[in-house]
Amino acid sequence: MNADLNASLYGTSSHGGTMLINRDSPVPLHHQVRNYLLGCLERGELQPGQQLLQEREYAVRFGISLAPVRQAILDLVKEGYLYRVPGRGTFVREQKVEEKISILSSFSESMRAKGLSAALRVIELRVGKVPPNVRAVLEAEDQQFVILQRVALIEDKAIALLSSFLPARLVPGLETLDLNGQSLYRTLEERYGIVLARAESTIEVVRCRSAQSTILGIPPGTPMLQVEGKTYDVTDRFVEFAQVLYRADRFRFTIESFRRDDRVLHLIGAPDTEEGARP
């Protein structure tokens, strides 16, 4: 909504100033309130994490009843712009990172391409046996795997948890390296000559477990987006089983489709942030 239109409808562009509703407009009152609040978000007058005024206060300032104000705020909550905290009020949601589901993409490089400074902090790096749930989906007969777990942070806030399991024989000494802030895929290529070429991944909604909630700073049971799958090199050799858990309130995924000959190719996700971005 441009400034001139905003001024004609509401008398000012200031979030805290007098807000006038055009009752003669064919636009319903709750749409006018929604558009006003959306304009405040777009102009940066309402910042991520900021609490909105009480609904009753908006109604008084607009000179209208409570119902259209409540409907406008509910609409913006459903659209993902705002969120409610029972007993506290309504807040501006952090902007989501859009992710393309292009599985062979490096998470860190994908974030940098979006102009975001994402830090990757190693929280586990060792050689050992994989958990039974991971072993069940692996093709390799190896018993020893390099187990790498990292947390991705933007502005010191945890946004994703990345886990990788690689046959130890393919990457000798990987567990001794400092991988903080480093691209795993670049390390595989430069140090071990492993060039990844293909990935098979699945995306689903899962519930955050207790251990994950501690790392990510969200309540246990919170819905999360999980992308997991197997990655292969140019010789079609299995190299890695990877799992990325995204905070659903910080990411959204997109799907691109291309028609080639008689096939439709779908690209879902690498963090644009959307086909499962990889570590």
C-alpha cells in the first residue's frame, strides 16, 4: 500500500498516530485495518518481535467496533505475519527464510546467497555407529560412520539442526577437522575429491523432541520441517545420509517445476530457503 493511499484512508502513515477509516469505501472495514497493519509491516514501522497495540486500542483509534479489528489481526496471524501469545498479546513474526528444495545445495552457501549471515556451530563430531532408525535406511554395510551434528544460527538464534552420517572409510580424518562455519560439501570435494551429484530426499512435518528443543530453544512437540535423504557422488556411490530439521516458524519451502521432453522435473528445496538444503 503506497503512502498516498495510506494517507487518504487513514490520515497518517505513523503506526502510533491517528488512524481514520474511510467508511464510504467499498473495501470492508476489516480489510482496511488489515491493509493498514500490513503497510506498517512493509514500511518497517512494526518490527519482528514487536508487540502490537491491544485490539481495543486499535478500535478506539480507528473509531470502529472491535470485530473488524479482531478479524484483521486474525487474518494476518493466519497469513503468518503475526503470532499470538496467550495472556500476553499479538506480536510480529520473524521473517521466514525462503528455501528451494535443491538437495545438493550447501546450507551455508545457500544462506549467503540470500544475503543472510548464517553461522554453523558443530555440536557433535565423532566416529561411531549410527542410531537404529538411521541404520534402517542406509544402503552401506559399514559399521563405522562419521557422525556430524551442527546447529545453524542467524543473529545468534538457532534456526535449524543439521545431521550428517558418512561412512568413515570414505572420509578418513574428517572427525579431526574444525568444521565450524565450514561447508561440508566443499570440504568433501577439496579434501577427499568427492563430488556429489545426486540426492534422494523426503520432506515431512515432525514434532520437536526434548533434546532438539533444548538446542533450538523451542518447546518440545513444536512442529518442524524435516528434510532427510541419501546423497550420492558422480559414480553413484552412497556418500551421506543427511537430516535437516528446520524451525517451521523461520522457513518456507518452494517448488519449481520444469518440463523437459515428456518429463516434469521438480526442484523442491534448498534454503531460497526450499529443496532440502544440505550441510
